Amino acid sequence: MHDEDDDDTPSADPAIRTDYEAALGQFILAFNEVDYRLSQVIRAELSYRGRDDLMAGASKGPFTQRLATLEILSSATSNGRLSASPIARLRSLNTDRNNLAHGHFDQNPFDGSYSILLAKKAEDYPAAEVRRLAVELTQIADWLRTTEILYDFEDLTKRDA
């Protein structure tokens, strides 16, 4: 007779997956805000340059395309804040986003360890690292929001001149 207490079925703590899910949610929400704010800053810069005709096309499309647009705009501006855009870091965070959004969470049922399986390899994204990336994205979103708001003050200065 089989005793349920002697069951050898692996049973990793389900809290490990729940913790990862929460961290992933924080990361995705923070990335989505950066994604939105990126478009807003592009629109604000083009409006400031008097190029409202370019806003619709330049502020839409894939993230990498809009990031390239921001890089072009930031390299040809007198706006010191915009020229300090964290382009390279955003490219790296976009790679993390793709890995996390499209990777498979593969948990070892015996010890609870896990990795994110991608098409060609496995990546190590512990929940603590995903949370750290989410915090960094939140800081970048705040920077983008402030940059966007400062255009409103530039417009006031321009009108007063």
C-alpha cells in the first residue's frame, strides 16, 4: 500500500514562481511606461522644433525604431537634457524585456531553481534582478517624464521672448 506521506513527487515551493511573477509584472509595467514616455518625449522635441508634421510617424512603431529616432534627435539638439538620453541602456533593457516577455519560465521541481529558456539558450533572471531592472526602468521613466514636462517650460520661455 502507498502512503501519501512517503510520496517522492517533487514539490518546489510555489512561492518561488509567485515571487517571479510579481517581479515580472513590475518589470513589464515599468517598461511599458518607458515605452510610452519615449514617444511623448519624441513628440515634445519635434513640437519644440516646429515639426508637428513629423510627430505622428516618429512617435509610433517598434521600440527600437523610436529609440533610433530619439538618438538622432538627441544628437542634433541644443537641449542638454535630451542629449543625455540613456540610449545604450535602453537598448540593453529592451533586450531584457524581449528575453523576459518571450522566455519560458523553467523551474526545477526538486530545488525550486529556475531559468528563462530562450530559443537558443537559457538566461539567468532571478526575481531580485528583475526587480532591480524594474527599479531602473522606473527611474528612466521619471527622467523621461521630467524631460517631457520641461518642454512646457521651454514653450513659455519661447513665447515670452
